[in-house]
Amino acid sequence: MTTPPRFNLEPGRIIGKRYVVEGLLGEGWEGQVYRIRERLTGIRRAMKLFFPERNPKNITLKRYAKKLDKLQGCALAINYHHTETLEVNGTRVNCLVSELVEGESLGDFIARQPGQRLATFEALHIIYGLAKGLEEIHAAREYHGDLHDGNVLVKRVGIFIRPRLFDFMSHPGGRREPMQEDVVDVTKILFGAIGGSRHYGAQPEIVKSVCCGRRSDLVRQKFPTASHLRRHLETFVWE
């Protein structure tokens, strides 16, 4: 499968006459996400530009828009605004404009910490927020589909670290398997956040009880839903 050409929009570039590009937020299989600013109002948004090869007849964009619209109000999800069709580098490109979530990727946040890892309680706090938020998303019969520390955004608010998600996969929801994969991915995020294999052995039992020795099959058995993981984190008995 050939890799589609990147849009390579530089900061300061005007697109669609209405928007100024401020920077690249992320990239996935379906397209690229940029931080943009409305020229008239100065309001900042996020814009996902879909690779034309990955968006035949706007099927991918429509699925993504409907998914975000369905998840309006969910704590982890971003809020959908509208779609645009722009000419970028001589090609008509369909785009989705959404809320810009302030914060930084979890991966960047971890990289700034001492030893490039999180303290146990910080990591568990973020994982709990993800489990609780995914419980809400899965209850709506939707899922993320590509969870990793690059598309989890975090921001400190008082004593809390609030996670949000972006770049949801646009495939239709309602299937159990990808919901379970979301839960497996959360346990992988925890493993990476505490420093990976080098520091895993010294972690308290609660971390090991979630990561299940990095056995995805054991995670699925122990936490068949996000609700199971959330309840485990709420009721674990410390020794």
C-alpha cells in the first residue's frame, strides 16, 4: 500500500482564505491534524485534513464527523464543529474542524518528567481518567481504535491531570472487539508511562495487576470492559 503525500502545511500559511495554520498536531492513517486560527475572530480550532486516497467519496470523513457528533458531551471526546473543502497544494481536500483541546500529548508530557517516566500515582490517575472516559464512549457503542500516548492529550488542572482523546478511528462502532482493544491499549499506556520494562519490576502490585505481565489475552479476560478496569482501580486493596 502506497503512502499518501503529506500536506506539509507550514505555520503562517493561509488556507481556505479563512484560516491560518499554526502548526501540526498529529498524523494518522487517515490524515493530518493541524492547529489553525480563524482569521476573522482569532479563535483557534483543530482541523483534520483527510488524505484523498483514504477518504473515497467522503466516506471516512462522514463516519468521523458522525462519530464525534454522537460523542458530544463525552468527557474524553473532542467537540465537532463543521466540515470544509479546501484546495491544498493544487488538490481539493476535505477537512473536519473541531474543538482545539489545550494541552500536550501524553508522550511529550512523559518525556519532560524526571527520568522520562511518571510517578506511579500520576500514571494511575491518568489511566483511571481514560478508563472512566472510555466507559462513557463504549456505552454509546463507539470506540477510539488507536490509543497510544501520542493521541492522548493531558493538561494539569489544579491537582488533577485531565486526559482527552483525539484522532478517533472513523470505522463504524458497535463491535465488542475494538472496545476491548481500547482497554488493552490503556494498559499498554500505563506500562510505558511508568518507564517500561526497566522499572516495571519495582512497581507496586496495583500496576502489575493492571498490566497483567503485558499479556493482552489476560487483560481481555480480567477487564472485558472499561467498566471492569475502572472498578478495579477504584476498589483495589493496598497492602
